[in-house]
Amino acid sequence: MIDEKTDGTALPEHGLPAEQVLDEIRALRAADRPTHGGTLFAYVYDPAVPGLDELAATAHAASVHVNGLDPTAFPSLLAMENALVGAAARLLGGGPGSAAPDVVGSVTSGGTESLILAVKAARDARPHITAPRLVVPSSGHAAFAKAAHYLRVALDVVPVSPETLRPDPAAVAAAIGPDTVLVACSAPSYAHGVIDPVAEIAEAAAAAGVRCHVDACFGGWTLPYLRRLGAPVPPFDFTVPGVTSISVDLHKYAYAPKGVSVLLQRDPALRAPQYFAYADWPGYTMVNPTIASTRSGGPIAAAYATVRHLGDDGYLRLAAVTRDAVAGLADAVRGVPGLRLVAEPESTVVCFTSTDPGLDLFVLVDELTVRGWHTQPQLTYADLPASVHLTVTAAVAPRVAEFGPALADAVAAARAAGPTDLPPELLALAGTLTPDSLTPDLVAGLAAGLGLGGAGGDAPAGPLPGRMAPVNTLLDAAPPALRERLLVEFVGLLQRPHW
Ligand SMILES: Cc1ncc(COP(=O)(O)O)c(C=O)c1O
């Protein structure tokens, strides 16, 4: 909790000593999930390489005040960006002597920005299309929906099979129409870690004269290494004809600190409409390849240092360690009656569901949290069951042997506790309410009933409830539109100053 002396704001009347400020931050950080140590299976990517954090922090500090706004003023940043783009391109089938010799790219702040820019470039390349559309499998990352929303591009969502978790390429082809500006697919999908049939999808897109983006934000930096280690990774990169752009996040499996992704375009002409340039005002002429204009050099320098320090051999070693951890975690899941892998792991995700109505997944997630294992619940979607997602990174490897017994123990506790017992009228409400019928009073009542902090009007927002199963159960009972509205309302209760 923030010390009362802060008066709920960051601005004290008199400046505070540095050590005191750092103590405050350390105290606040104590409430966070553990970013290191291999027990948090989402949000963080930890290679557990000694000294890497210190190196990245030093590099970050060296460039933090450099501004990516103008590459001519700060050639250091331009050089590092070009080198990172080159590394990503090489890894993903581009560069001199490859099938994509003219590949270019941009360093963005993250996967979402890369996807928004891929959609923007595709949209703006076809200005005569007044109602542009984006075809994406339902397993595509939510950031595609965000891009479509921000850019006023309509979404054509192609369902994935509940068995393979992949779209039928014929259905993707059928969804492409005259107003389609982009077809997207994933390598792999975040939710289940499966690789879409990229070659078939790209072929269909090319046949229709439409761009095809491969979202390799999650796995683009590991799949090439897994393939080199012998995994049967299908072609998904620029070696596939028809793939026009690829995104890969360096703050995921390149193990760079947060704030860095790369968006590659097969050639400069494809990238041109991604830029925004403006000279029709009295200030400096502006030309931005990305959404932000002023950009700190810190994350880019940190990524550059990370990639240079780990090197190709380092990433190969980390991929091997991660692959073995994935296998160990999947075995642990297979060993527990009542659990089923949603997909056989083919990248660095382990995703499982419950086959037993007496074993409530959301309760299980809470039981795992109590035991120090932080997993990510995924809600029921269409004909896909609710599931538990594990993003596996190299840091998990030394902990794998502990996970099986913890999982078995948590499952036993979840069975003993039984499924979440929300009042039937609450569940009925979740099934029947429309987003528009939610009033502030209703939201406050729901939030208070679920123990969400700040729900009591003027009461200071407390921490989140110790157990999230009631919240997840309520959301799970609601259709997506109501889930979205409830999420906005609930998170809005948390995100406000606490005077
Ligand atoms: C496949 C995929 N695409 C896009 C994103 C969005 O990335 P970010 O959270 O960096 O914006 C993610 C994040 O997990 C992802 O896994």
C-alpha cells in the first residue's frame, strides 16, 4: 500500500531522498507476482541468465534519454534498430540471399503496436476500399480486434476447430472478399500455442491479391531454434510465398526488457503506407514509422544488449532448456486424472482443461496460486472449453519437478473445495444482462459481492480478492460483450487515484 504520507498522489510538497523513494517502490513491488524464478506462467519471459538483467538495465540507462523521434539526430538508435530488424529478418527467412532479400522493418513498442501497424499499412495501401476488412482466425490475438477497432476495419473471424485449434484454410479463403485488405494468422497462437496452416492461408491471400500477416509475436524468436533442435515446425516465415509481413516481440522470447517488438515487411513498398508523415504545420516535419512519435531509446538499447549478449548459441541453448521444460510440464498435466491437454505442445505453451465437472479450473488456478504457482485462466469461448494457460520460459526448467506434485495437490484441494458456488440469481443475471443495462449501482453491487477493491463507492480500493474464482466464474457465465463491459467497469474501479 502507498504510505499515507503520499496523500494518494506521487507529488510530495517537498522532494524526498532518493533512498526513501526507492524504498517505496520496493515496498510496492512486494505485492507483485514474482517476475523471476520460474513460477509465473504469463506476462514475463525469464531466461534466468545471470547478469543479463544488469546488462539490460545498464544499456537502458545509457540510452533512456535518446529520442527515436528523429533518427538523424540520434544515429545510435537508428543503428541499433536496423541491427535488431536485421537479426529478426535473418531469423525469419529474410535478408540477402533469401526468399525475401529486400525485407525491411520497424521497431515498435510491443506486439499490439506491431499488429496495429500491420493492419494500418494494409488498410492504407488500398485507399479506394471504403469499408476495409480483416480476416483473422478466432485464435488470433485480441490485438487484431483492437487494431480493427482503432482503425475502423471490419473483422471477419474464422472459427478454429475444437480439435486442432486451427482454422480450416478453405474457410479462411472463403472469408476473403473484395474489401479484404489483410489476412492474418498466428505462429503460434497465444492461447493454445498452435501454429496456423500458414502456407495454405498465405497462398489463399496471395491468390486474392491480399496481404498476409503472420503474427509471430509470441513464438517468432523460438520456433526457428526449436526447428534447429529437431522439432517439426512447419514453414511460417518469409520462406512461405504470400507472407507479406511478420511480427516478432523481442520482449517475449528474445528475453529483452519490455517495450520492444519488430514488425517486418517483405519489401519497402509494403512498408511505405505504414509511415505517417506530416509537413503541413509550422513546427518540425514529422515522419513516424510507429504510433508513438517521441520514443525512448532505453528499451531499444536494452534489447540490443540482450540480443548481442545471448547470441545465436545462447538462444539455441535457451530453446532446448525451454523445450524440455514444456515436455516436463505437459507430462505433469497428463499424470493428473481429470485434466486434459487442450493441444499437444508444439511451441512453448502448455494449455490444459478439466474433463471432470467436479474439478473447477478457476478454483484450481486459485489453489495453484496459494501454492506459489501463477497460471493464467482462459474463459470458455464458443465451442472451446475454459482452460489454464502456461507460457513456459527457460527459468521454469529447474522448477519443473516441483510442478507435478504441486499440481496434484492443488487438484485434490480444488476437488475438495468443489466448484465455485455463485448465487444462482447472479449467474442468471450474467447470462441475461445486456451491456447497456449495466448501471453504476449494479456494477458496484456486483464488484462488492465479488470482493473487488474500491467497490464500496468512497472506500479506498483494497487489494484484489485473494481468490479470483468467483470473478472468473461470473465472467465465464457472461457472453463476450458483457464480459468486456464488466472488465471495463471492474478495472475502472481499480484505476483511479486513492485520495
Ligand atoms: C501472438 C501474440 N500476438 C500479439 C501479442 C500482443 O503483444 P503485446 O502484449 O506485447 O502488445 C501477444 C501477447 O502475448 C501474443 O502472444
